[in-house]
Amino acid sequence: MPDLAVGAALPMVEQGRESCLPHIFAPWLAALPAAQRDLLALLPVLDVNGAMFTALNGAEPDARAATARQGVIAALLCVDPFLRVHDVVALLRAAGISGVANFPTVQVIDGVAALGFDSADLGLRREARMLARFADDGLAVTGFATTVENGQRLLDHGAAELVVHPGLPSTDWRNRAVAARGAADTLAALRAQCTAPLRLFCPDSYGAELDDARALADGLVRYA
């Protein structure tokens, strides 16, 4: 299984190929500083989905471009209360994109803040419901999950493959080590429970801490 790159530009088609390699398209990344992008994408400093809609409206609509984008996955903030699935699906299909991912995912927020999101119905429940609606409309869903329970919920809501997310990166290596161990345990548990492809998201700040998790994954997801 090829690794997935997460980038701000639609990938180019390589010479000799009819379509581009699988790729997560996240145009909003271009507006965020790399060091803080994992967190800032979830804060009200940028209209993540608006950036996607602008990019899709400007995408080349010809048949060759649409065929070339069959491996592209659109990264969407699925807890956005103003996200209109019907309109998004129409834009994606017009641009030749047939996959979506819940990236960034609200699952990386924990503690009291997570309870606040959940109480406002802006947490995992909404994220899963939106992914289910995309799946029902025929789009391929790549689900980002931080735990075994979350991963199973996304599978139950139509995810065709999972990406285990270790959580927000920390400058403290001890916190990264704990998070990496959790990601490895999550991959191992999901492997025993499902047959879906399992990838591992590797934020830039992680290094050797993720080696055990990398060995358990079918493929990796990294920033381009």
C-alpha cells in the first residue's frame, strides 16, 4: 500500500501514468505555519472548509483532469456545523475527486475542551455522522482515528480505511513517547478487530518514537 502525502496543492500526474498517486488534498495548509498547523487547523483562525471550496471551484474541470484525480482525497473539517454535504459532493464530483477524510479531526482535542465540543454536538458524533453521509453518497471515506473505539465507530459509519492519529505533537519527548505507544497499541487492537487497511499519521515532530507503530501499519501518512 503506497504512503499518503498531505499537501496544499493538487498533485501532478507523473509521466507515464494516467492518474496521480493517492494524496490527501488540504489547500488550507498553505495559510498555516508548519509548526502549529495541527492545532491551528481546529481553531477559528481559518475557514478550513472555505479554503477547500475555493480551491475546488478553481479546479480544472476537463475530463482528463477528473480522471487524474481519482486518487485524491479531500481533507475536510467534518464537525463544521455549516458544512452542507450535498454541495460538497457536487463540488468534489465536478473536480473529479471521489474521496474524503476527516482531517483535521476534533478527536485530538481532549479534557474539558473535548467535553465542550461534545456538549455542543461538535465532537466525534457529528464527525462520524458526516462521514456516513459522504459514504452514503458514494464517496470513499478515509477515517482518522485516535483510539480503537473511535476507529471502530468510523468503520461502522462507512470508513473504508483508517489512519491512526497519535494526537497533537508535543515538544516533550516523554509525551511523544506515550502518544506513540498509544498509537502502536491502537493499531494492534484494530488489526485484531477489522480487515480495513490501517495507516499511521506521522506528524513532523515525531521521530523514532513512532518506529513500533510504523511497523504495525499498512502505510504511512505524512505532510508533503
